Amino acid sequence: MNAATLHTTSATRPPCPPFTRETAIQKVRMAEDGWNSRDPLRVAMAYTVDSQWRNRSEFPQGREQIVAFLTRKWQRELDYRLIKELWAFDGNRIAVRFAYEWRDADNNWFRAYGNENWEFDVHGLMQRRYASINDLAIAASERKFHWPQGRRPDDHPGLSELGL
């Protein structure tokens, strides 16, 4: 994938709205898998060319800014592992809650908790993403996400099963 791909507008990313419970759950897991890849280009392609974000105090717009944002994020958030869970859905919108664990360069561990509201276009690409996130410092012994870097294994507990 190259920078020219970031400007492609004709992609379809099933499942597409309107969402059912099953397709909303599928969309949430696809997003989780993408973010756990820690590949900014792969993640950016799930969004519209002109996607609008709010992530903490940053407001990236468009795939190029999303790639730059995610590149910076994963350079400082080391050993990143994420779990997302469907909260609600309606038509072309999905709400999720999530938690992710990461460490900084000094080996201080954190768990970030948050909620996201997503809006999709007719092609299944996310056109709006609004995230509210809080970090909690944790001891390494308090970590709950221990799978190898990458996709969360299917048999690994989700947020509800972990009591999060």
C-alpha cells in the first residue's frame, strides 16, 4: 500500500449499513483487529478519504492526517493491545467501549479506557470517529492483555469477561 492509495475513494468495506447486531459486532472486531496490527496505512483505509476524528485533544481530518497521528501514537505507546466491545448501534452508527494497554519508553504501564462513536458511509467506510479516552497508570502485574502482539486470539476474554 502506498501514499496514492490514501486518496482512493471507490473502496467498499463490508459490512455496510444499515447494521444488524451481527454485522455491528463484526465491524467492531474488524476495527479492533486493524488497530492491533499497529499498521497506520491499513487502519487508515477503513476510513473515508475526508474522515473526521476527535481523539483526545487532536482532530485529524483525512487519511493522511490519520496515518500521521497513528504513526506518532504507536511510536510512544509501546506493546499496544486493544479490546473493543459493541455498546449500541442504529442504522449507520455504532458506539463502542474499549480498553487498551501500553507502556512508555520508561516501562511505565497504562490502561486506557474509552468510548467511541462511529458513523459510516454507504460503502462501510467510517466517516466520523469521536473518541473519549482516559489513561490509568497500572503496575506490570495488573496487566490483563497478554496475547502476542497482533490480533487478539478468539479465545481471549473480552472486556465484559475481564470485568472491565
